[in-house]
Amino acid sequence: MQQAIAVLDSGVGGLTVVREVMRQLPREKILYFGDTARTPYGPRPAEEVVRFTREIVDYLTQYQPKMIVIACNTATAVALDDIRSRVRIPVVGVINPGARAAIGRTKTGRIGVIGTEGTIKSGAYEQALRRLSPHIEVVSKSCPHFVTLVEDGNFRSVETFETVSTSLLGLRATPIDCLILGCTHYPFLSETISEVMGPNVSLISSAEETAREISTILHENNRLAGNEELPIHQFFCSGDSKKFRHIAQQWLGEQIRLTPVVWHVPHIGA
Ligand code: DGL
């Protein structure tokens, strides 16, 4: 049986990475876990996000994947090293790929980053950007309401436009030429974000660069899928499966095989 790439997020956000992996690596089988029962991760303490990430990784490793992709910036910021130390397969996060993509795109060296409270508080993007280019100017802003809009499937309403324009008011006054969508949920809102930021600001999603990194690592380890039949992907979600299925099928443009998961461990604020 083909070994899969396991991808995880707090909800539907990681599907933005999945879509790009499907496009770049159509032969790879994907196992996806969206922790919709416990989304959002952004406002939670770092230790709780680490614990949730470990639980999902433990769940997914039952299926013996060949790689783990933490397709959640909040979890990447606080749990990447921890997960790497616990498993023997490659673990990829989304922050370094996002930072690389932005450095490749900026012309002025002024980059904006938006993300959850957890990601922005961690300073992980600033660090990743400065490691790549020490003199880069970075302006960061957390956008705590965006994840809920996306989880509700509310991508293009008047309410969404108002929330996005209010949240990005300060950033619009800065001379950035690139804006990193530092939360995998945000590409769902990219049309609105782009309308608000205007044509002179390029939006950077880490999805494309993350898929490239996945491809490179699999290639280097000689683990790319061969010419087997096209894979059947498997999705898991811990919350409302009807809502998850609707958003996933709309975003991926195909029917999905979805298994609801009920956590048997105490979690919320425990
Ligand atoms: N999509 C996730 C991220 O990239 C998590 C958002 C959340 O649950 O707050 O940060």
C-alpha cells in the first residue's frame, strides 16, 4: 500500500497546502486531519497547541505516513521542533517556506506578515525572514477574526470585507510591497485581502513553496510516489463533518472521503 503524506491543521486552513500538493505531486496520497472541534488554535497557550499537535501526530502515525506536514503556522511556530524530536520521518512546517517565498518576491525589502495571535506573538516569521535577509523590514499584525470567518465558509460577504478592511487598516498605511498570509486559513480570503491591500502589495501564501519543499525532501530520500494508480486521499475532522466536507469539496473541487473523529481525551482548557 502507498505510504501517505500526513497533513494537519486546526481546521480547514491546511487544505490550502493540500490543494497545492495535489497540483504539484498528483501521485502522492494525502492523509489530512482538521481539528475543527478545537479550532481556533491562535488564541490558545503554546503548551496547549503543542499538546494538540502531538495528539494529531499520534493519531496520524497509526497510518504509517512517510512524512508529516504541519500545515498550520500557529502549530509550526510552537511545535515543529517538538514533533521533529518525536518521530523518525521528515516533518515540514509552513513558516520557513512562507518566509523564503516572500524574500524571493519583495523588491523593496519591506514585508508585512499577518497571522494568528499565537504566530505573531512567537515572532517566528521575523526570525525566519531575518535569517534569510538580516536587513529586511517586517511589520506584523494579528488578525484574530479571520479564522472564524473561514471556518464558517464566510469568504466573500459584506461582513468579511468589513472585518478584513478594519483589521488591515494599519498595514495599509505602511510601505510594504509583500504581505505574507501567515495563517493557512487566509488564502481562502485572498480576494478580499487583495482588494483591501490594493494592487501594489503581492500576497504570499506558503502553500506553493511548502509543496516544493515536500517534493525536494521526498526526492532526496527517494520516497516520491511511483507510477501507482492515482491515490485515494483520506480526510479526518474532529468537529462538524458536514461543514468540513462542504468547504473541502468546494476548495479542492472534488469529492472527499471523510472520517469524523471523536477525541476521547479531555481538551478544552484542560
Ligand atoms: N491555520 C492555522 C494557522 O496557520 C491555525 C489557525 C487557528 O486555528 O487559529 O495558523
